[in-house]
Amino acid sequence: MKSMGATQEEYYRGVRMVPYDLVKELMLALAGVGILALAVSAILSSPDVAPITIATWAQSDPVDFVTTATNELAGSTTSAGYGNPYNTNGSGQAWGPIAPQTWFGTRIPIDSATTFVIEPLQRGTSSNTELATALDTWQKADSDQQGKWTDAYTKALPNATVKDGKVTVPDGDYGPLPVMMSYLLGIAQTGGLDGLLMVNGRFYQTDYTPALLFMGDGGYLAGQAQQWNLLGDQWGMMNETGRYPGQTWLWLYTMWYQVPPFTSSPAIQVSWDSMHPMPTSGSSS
Amino acid sequence: MNAAEPIPEQPSSWTVRTRRAIDRHLPMDHLLPVRQPYYVGSWVYVFGVITIAALVWVVASGVVLAFMGPQWWHDSSVGRFFNSLHFWSVQLFFIFMVLHLWGQYFMAGWRQGRAATWAIGVVIFGISILTAFTGYLSQQNFDSQFIAVNAKDAMNGAGVGAFFNVLNFGQMYGLHIMLLPIGVTFLVVVHIVMVRARGVVKPIDPEGGTRS
């Protein structure tokens, strides 16, 4: 077997060689790049816009919060009809017979009505008789009746008034919804729902799936993103708060978002949305 | 046997075989050379070493951030500075890596038995993107929230969302500070060793000579 060392010497045979100091070159590169990185860090800092909480959402836009929660009960949000891996209520992405979204089943089960509304109410106010009665009424009603209440309440919410953080809708037949939503809004505004959506039966937790899905169903998160110019039709390939370069490693690919016909192609969108927030059919943004 | 007598090397020893294989494939004068072909003096070859230098700063600043925990940099000005150093080192790393990639692409750096070196470079680029992506998801700020909520759709559509849950901070953080950086660093070491072992590929048209 011919050795690799001999191969290199044979390869370089006839090529003019010059003195070279590899370690010095590496040290100079470390110093040069370090000085550049330190200088840019000191001058430009880095982005760190505080995360929104469900409490800030419920306080800042209570009507959007209540509308989202009502839609969770009605099963009309993105999460409610998503499909796998959260539930089986939607077919998910598929390319003909190739449907990888369905291959692994419901590995992260989310029942929107139960996870985001019913369970937090049950956990948050277990000793409240008014709420217990409302919840009992809701759960004993058939789905047709529940649908009539949520439909009427959803139609009334655009005309809702907000006073002292409370949402009031015009009179109508909404069943137990006003009571349920009033308590849910109250729990959310105090920060309780942020914690209740993280309950997992154990002390430690690091999984924000329910809270982020719930926020994603509402309009507040996308509205904040719009103010930071994060939406796909605002900054396209940049997508980062503040005047920062964004995810530079995507420039090579996300530039295609700006070039017709890819600007409107759902196929390329689904390919790169994984690292590039853009409005999608499965997103509220 | 006299204790002062040297013990002869056993050719069947695994240690001896390993040592000889390293001597044969990667002798010290290839690993740390004091002479190189004239064409390595071109500026285009600088992009590789400054990419490595940026990676060193990425890892060093990342170690400090990981040691202090994911909350620290939000509340401490020193922490914010280390986060900035991490952030800008990553930006420089990607800029230099893309320049290195373009340079090697136009020089056809995969020629003459170097396809594996090129392929590993491509894999490093891919894992680096995944590492940076999980970094954005681990920031615990508004960017993380918005990226996670949007990114889930493509992950789920591709079928990986069931196992790679971008909404799960714990999973993203673990991948970002441990497994993915180990993968990038290991493959960078392999990449460098392959370059040093085989030597730097000749230009397509060296000094006006014949094409190789």
C-alpha cells in the first residue's frame, strides 16, 4: 500500500515550495478575528428583545386573547386543526402519497380546548363554584349547543368593549362562555396561565410547546413580530429584531424568496420555513 | 531481564500499529509543515484558517455562556457582552465559511482524490446551520418565540417535528450546547487532518501550466 506521506511528496513534486509558518498563521488569524469580534461586540452589542408572556398578551390585547381561547373551544384555530404530531384533526403536509407528517403519529398530543382552556380553568380555580357550574354546563352540553355558543360569542367579540381589563360583549345567548372566559382572562392577566400551561406533573420543565402553540394561535405574537419587521413580506431573508444581520447562513437560500416565481411558491416555502419565519398556511403570522 | 535494557517493540501490538499508521499517514511535517506550495500564498486560502479562528471564538464564548446558564446574559452586562461576542463570532464564522466554500467551489477543491474532504466540508456547513438555528431557539427572547412558532410548520411537514420539537427549549438547548458543537468540532478536525494529510490541491491552471 502506498503511504499517504509518500503520496503528498509525489503530489508536490515539481511544485515550487516556499517557507510557511502554520502556527504563526493560526495565531495571527485568532488574534485578528478576535479583535474584530470583540470590537463589533462592544460597538453593536446583540439583539435581546424580551419575550412576550401570556400575561402581557392578555393585558395588552384582552379581546384577541378571549377570541383565541374561544376559537380553541370551537376547534377553529391552527393548533386545533393541525394534525400530527399534535392531533389527528388535520391531514398535514403531503406530496401525493408521501406524507411524512403522518408517519410518526401523535407524539406530542395537544387537544386545544382541553389543554388551553378547560384544564387551566379546572386547575386554576378549583374552589370557585360559579366557574365550576359554568364548566359543568359547558361539558354537559352537546357539541351542537357548544358550537352555537362559540359561534355567537365569536361573532359578538369584534363588538366587545374593554374596561379595566375586562371584556364585555353585547347581550346574547353565549351559555357559560362569558363566565369561563372572564375567569380565564383573569388567570392569564395575573400570569397564572403562563404557569398552568407548563404543568407536566413534575417539578422541573423546559418544554414550552403548549404555551407557544397557544400564543401562535392568537394575533398578538404576529402583531408584535410585525412591529419588529419580522414578517416574511417585510424583511424577507433577514428576520431578526433590531438592526442586526439576521441569520446570515440563509442568505444563499432565502434570496429565492425574493425572486419570482418562488416568491409565491408554497413548495419552496415549506422547504425553508424551518429556519426562516414566513407566513404559512399553518401559521397565524 | 535487565531493567535498563530497552523493551523491543512488538509488531503485533495495537499501540505500535496505531503509532506507525499515524507516522505513515500524518507525519509531523505534514501536520505542522514549515514549507508549502507557492500557490498557498494566495489570499483565497486565508478563508479556511480564519473560519477556524472564528470557530475557536464561537466555542470559547459559548463555553462561558453555557457555564453561566441560559438566563445569565439577559440580566448581566458582562453576560450580554459574552452573548454579543458569541453572536458576532457566529456571524463571522458563517461569512468566512461561505467565502471558503465559494473559493473551493471555483477552484474545484474536490479534485484529485479530495472528494471526501469536500463532502465533509458540506456536512460541516449543514450541521453548522442546525447549530446556529438551535442557538436562535435557545436565546429565550422574542426572536426565539417567533422563530419557534413559525419553524414548527416546516419541521412537522417534513416529518421530523415529532422528534425535533423546536418548541421544546430543553431539547433545543441541549442540542445547541452539546451534541451539535461536538459534531461540528469533530468534523472540522477531520477536515483539517484530511487537508494536511493529502496536501493542498493544485490550482486548475498553476503558473500558466497545463490543466490538471
